[in-house]
Amino acid sequence: MKFVIAILLLTFFPGNELDKIARTNQLKKEAKQAYQAGRFDVAISKYHYLLDSVKIDDDRSRLNLANAYYQINDTTSAINNFGALTASNNKLIQSIAQQQLGVIQHKQQKYKEALESFKQALKADPANEEARYNYELLKKIVKEQEQQNQDQKQNKDQNKENKEQEQQNNQQNQDEQKNQEQKGKDDQNKDEEEQNQKEEKKQEEKDGKEKEKKEQEQEQEEQQKDGQPKDEEQKDGENKEMPMNRDKLQEMQISEEKAKMILEAMKNNEVQYIQQNRRKAKKPKETGKPDW
């Protein structure tokens, strides 16, 4: 029976094809053993040989290659291979690839992208409980993070608003203080100006009174000078003239006291006349006119 099967294999598959299949299966076995033994570098080398050199189209081998890269922390190579498997026709492999992408994105703190990868893993295979658990857990974390970000934004906006309000209040206080200082200076200047005006007015009044007093004193001195007799002989002559005319006074029926009053009045008139003539004489003569 075995001989018949061998004949059939030789009939449908030439010797080269049989060797390729045998070699492929051997490489898969060796790569799997290396992966399970934790020799991920050896597993990666054998899987690359299968995929790149032998040119086999095996999504499971690529999934194992991606996992091997993930184990040695070669994130970029792992993402590239998992990403290629997200379009696999095998829904199970597609779900596992999306799930592993979500794990890597979660480690990179790309929570929204990771949440979307877990969601796609569940769509590909609703029975993927690990993807479901990660999705629910991450969904809660993302919601809390969004709330935290919103609170931080609100606090930041509130702090900014408080700071702007504080700056505005400080500016208003500074402006008000400057206005008060300026008002105080203006009031002080106004008071000083009013005080100076009062002092100037007092000084003008004082100067006017002193000038007026001086003029009065000068006028009195001039009156006194004009009212005094030129010499004692004139006074004596006037005194001597009075008794000599007593007879005439008796004839005119005028008393001696009344006559003295008349003489005194005439003397005052004469003094006033002399003073007026002196004042007129002080005025400058007009040129081109006669002196009379």
C-alpha cells in the first residue's frame, strides 16, 4: 500500500517538488522548535528563509515571525509583519494580528489606536476573549484619560482666565494709583498756585497802601512846607498889623475874632492856590505852544 502511495506521489509531484515540500516542512518544524525553545533569532532566520527564499505563502509562518520579532523587542519589524496579516483571509490569524498590534500600540501609549485595533480583532473573531478583555479595559482607561485631559484643559483655561483677570486687576490698580497720585499733584499745584496768588495779592495791597501812605506823607510835607510863613518877620508883621487896624474893624463893626477867622480862611485859600500852581508846574510843557 505504501508502495502504491509513493508511486502516486511521484506521478503527481516531480522529484523537485517533493524535495521542496519536504524541505519546507522541515524548516517549519525547526523554526517552531527554535521559537518554543526561546531561540528567537534562529526562528526568525528560518522563517525568513521560508518566506523570502523558498517563497511559501504561509500566514501562520508570518504570524510566528512577527511574534518572534515582538519577543526580541524589534517593534518596527513586528508591526510590519502583523500589519501584513490584517488583510489575511484567515479570520483567526487576522484577529490575532490585530490584537498584537493593539498590545504594541498600548505599550507606546497610543491608546486610541490600540482601542481601534482591539475592536477590529473582535470583528474578525468575536470569540477572541483576550482581545475583548483588552478592549473593555482600554476603553475604560481612554475614557478616564479623556476626562482627565478635559479637567486639565478646564483647569488650564481657568488658571489662564484667573491670571488674565489678576493682571487686569493689577493694571487697573496701577492706573488708579497713578490717577490718584496725579490728582494729588494737581491739587497740590493748584493749592500752591492759589497760595501764591493770595500772597501776590497781599503784597500788591501792601505795596499799594505803602505807596498811598508815602504819597500822603509827601503831600502833607509839601502842604506843611507851603503853609509855613517864609520867616518869623512876616509872622510878626501880620501880628503887628492886626492892632493897627482895630479902629477900622470897629468902624466896620467886625470883631477881632471874626476878622482872624476871615484872615485864616484867606490864608488857607492862598495855600491851596499855591499848591495847585505847583502841581500844574510839574506837568511837562507842550512844545510849540506859548507858556501862558
